[in-house]
Amino acid sequence: MMETVQLSMPTHTTADALCKLAAGIFELSNAQALDSRFAAKLLKKLEKEAQRVMSHPLTPLHQADSAALQDALSQLRDLLNRSEASLLVQSNARLRAS
């Protein structure tokens, strides 16, 4: 119930702001300055807010803004997936060595 209410309320967040935030998280994660698990939590929050921004009927997004936002989130998601895969490979190698 709470989630439904929050999604239906208008947001002041812009697609451009979410793109910039995703790009910042991408850069910090790529530089290994941000823990990938923490970045994954931030991504989940970004995706929820992006859903609110993209689906609110009173403030429709232009097609280009929507595409840019989806692309920024997709790039971050891909980076984090690669990072998690790398952690799994490293963990597996440590297990085999011990």
C-alpha cells in the first residue's frame, strides 16, 4: 500500500538529474572507489525513482529523455553485473586454492 501511494505522488526529480547521478555512481564504481554492493543498492533506489519519473502522467518525459535515462541505468547495471561476476570468480578461485 505504501509503495503504491509513493509511486502515484509527483516527484521533483528530473530525468537529467537521475542520469547525472547514475553517471557519477558509474564513474566511482568503475574506479573501484565505491563498493559494488553499495552501488547496487543505490541503483535499486535510482530505478524506483526513474520509474516514478517516467510513469507519472502529469509530467510526461520526452522520448529522448526517457531513452537517455534508460541508457544510463543500463550502463550502470551492466557495470555492476560485471563487477559481481568478477567477485564470484575471485571467490571461487580462493575456494579452490584453500
